[in-house]
Amino acid sequence: MVDQEMDLYWKTVVNTIQDGVMIVDTHGGIISVNRAFEKITGYSKDEIIGKSCAILKCNLFEMARKNKGDEWCVLFETGNMDRRKCTILKKDGTLIYVLKNATLLYDPKGKVIGAVETIADITEIIEKDHQIAAFRQELRSEDGFHGIIGVSYPIRQVFDLIENAAHSDAPVIIYGESGTGKELISRAIHEIGERKNGPLVKVNCAALTESLLESELFGHVKGAYTGAYRDRQGRFEKAHGGDIFLDEIGDLPLSTQVKLLRVIEDKVLERVGDSRSITVDVRIISATNRNLMRLVEEGTIRQDFYFRINVIPINLPPLRERVEDVPLLAEFFFRKNRLKSGKNIKGISNETMDALMNYRWPGNVRELKGAFEYAFVICQEKIIHPYHLPPNIVNEKRPSKAIKPAPFNREEIKKQELIHALEQSGGNQSEAARILGVTRVTIWNRMKRFGISANRNISLS
């Protein structure tokens, strides 16, 4: 009676488990499955009991022939299988990914009488991994540059400047409107440059008061001011051997500019409240959305400081000046939000893309990113339509004489860029590759795809 009750309890426990459980005999015949197994595979208990486990077509399944011609799974030789990732075929023909564990079963005398397997459906996790891998691949594609998306001529010029600046140790300053991606530029310079193995430390100069900013940049010693209970290392010391990114440098106080000049020129600093000099080896990358020359004229930026940080200027164009990049960025943010949200939204309608192309984007790339975050919250359909965008984008009143941008054709843009580069290089494919920031193989592939002969004269007419 006790054995019967325990058997009943055991069946209840097994049927409560979320993983599929299957018991097979020594010939692979299925003799028992739980409810989770039925749900995962699509086979009911009545349909699968008595069948060979080979019906699941597991890609790890291996046969080992024994003396009498019986076919045995290699599991019966190895004894167990621990957390192996594999695929099986469901009843409806769908291939799914599962995580499998298996072990042999023995009778009281130690004889093998079968095996038990558990399977956990990890298809959704694997698909997410594939999506993430594809997403990362997109970031490395020829439509992007270290996470910066674009194929337009203005952004290609920026890519060239980044390459050149990265191989110098001189200070770089990035000019651009708010939301254009200045921080991405600083990261790209760091990743390409000689200091890539060192730290990249970021400071927003507009976010701190003058006293706090100096403590953040240069550190302080215990007792330097009220609340300084111990010595503190500054951002420049933390960036030793690497790069420091000073965002909104146009908001830097005059007193801090003087101290920063010494760091730039002599590579030394003093912590707040201390007179001892500390040597630092740091490359400065700064950024601003303000006109620094005007600030020099107004007296809020020192002229000597301006000339020391303005050695390699990079001007980042606003999104309205590279409108042909909008579809690429839209696709990028669409895929990113679909992955993040898990929503099964299939795409962007042509009308929506027209609205995005016609909008002037005062908030630049950051505003476009926000537009897609908004759309993925609002949209409950398969396609993103204009009414899923923020109202200001759809309802913007454009000047009556505004010229509608030509329809976007990524391939045509690439073709024209290739022709320009080949014309500029006199047909030299290596030089054309350098101009476009791609490999020589990419140039050859594009010439083949667009039917451009290496022997004919390159002309735009």
C-alpha cells in the first residue's frame, strides 16, 4: 500500500516538473514520458510510448552496433550526458533547441535496464542569441564604423578624420549639436588608437559645480574641504595610460582651464589641497555643442586653452545634413527595439519612412532613437505606421518650398561613392579603398556587383 502511494506521489512530482522527462529501455524504446515532454515535443503519451527514441532525430544521437546486431545509443557506452545542447524534431516537423541530460538506470543487481533523459526547451534563448549575433554583425558591417551608422559622404569624411586622429596623441575636440553622437566618436578614437588597452574615462563638465569638478578631475587629499574625509584619486589619474573624454568642455570654469592647461602641457597635476605633483600620461578628447571661438571673444574660454584643445577638430554633421543615413539608422533602431521588447513587429511602412526622411530632426540621432522607443510602446500591429511615431514628427509643418528628398537607394549611393573614389584615385583600387574606409576586396566586390570595369575610364558624366 505504501509502495503504491509513493508511486502515485512520484508520478505527480514528475508531471509537475517543467523539463521533459523520458524513460527508454536498452533498445531505445520509449516506455514513459511526463506531461512537459508531451508539451515540448507535441507527441501525446499514447502516440510515442512504444516508439524508438530515434523518432525525435536528436542531432547528438549516435548508434553503436553490438555483437548480436542490436542498435544501441552511444549513451549506453558513455553512461551519461550532462547539459548537452542539441536539436530535436517535434511532431509537426519543427526543429527546436533543447538542453539534454541523460543517465543510465540499473536494477538492484547493477544490470543496465534503460535510461532516463530530461530535456529543456531553449529555442527562444538560442534565437535571441542568433539575433544578438546578427545585431553585432550589423555593427561591424560596411554600413557602420565602430558602432557609428552611416554611408553618406559627410559621415564618411568623419570616419576618415577618426582614423587619422586615432593614430595621433594630440588633443581632439569633437564639435556637434546635441544628440549627434559625440560620445560614440570618442569611443571610436579610443578603440582604434594606440591607447585602446588603457582606460577611457568620461567626465561631463556641465554636470558638476566648479569645486566638485576640480575634485573629480584632479582628485583631493583628506581635509581639503568639508566632507573630504579621505584621499581621493581624480579622473585624470584613473585615465593614466588611456584617454579621457571631457564632454561639454565649453562649460569649463576659467580657474579649471588654467589647471587643465598644466596637465596638457606638462603632464602633471596636483590634487585639490595638495602641493605635490603627480605625473599622468593621458590623451584628452573633448566635445562641445557650442561655438568656442565666440566664447573666447566673450572671455569665458581662455585663448591659450582654446588653442591647446583645438589641435584636431572633428565636426560632426547634424542628421538633417545626412538625410540618406536616416533609413539605415531607422533600421538599426528598429532591430534594436524589436530585440529589446520581444514584440513581433515585422517592419516599417513606406509612409513612415517618408515621414522620417522629411523631418528635420532638431534632436538628431538621439531624437530618432527616442522616436523608435516611443513607436514600440505604442504599436500593437505588425507594421510601424506614421501614427505610431511621436506627433511632432508627423505633424511638423515644413516650408512650402521645401524639396522632398529623393527616394533612398542604398545601392545607388554605394555605386556613386565607388565611382567618385575611383575617379579621385585615378582607378587605383587600393587608394579607392582607403578613401572609402573599406578593404580592397570590398572595392573589387562592389565593382563586380555594379558592373564597373577596372580597365574603363571612370566618369560621372
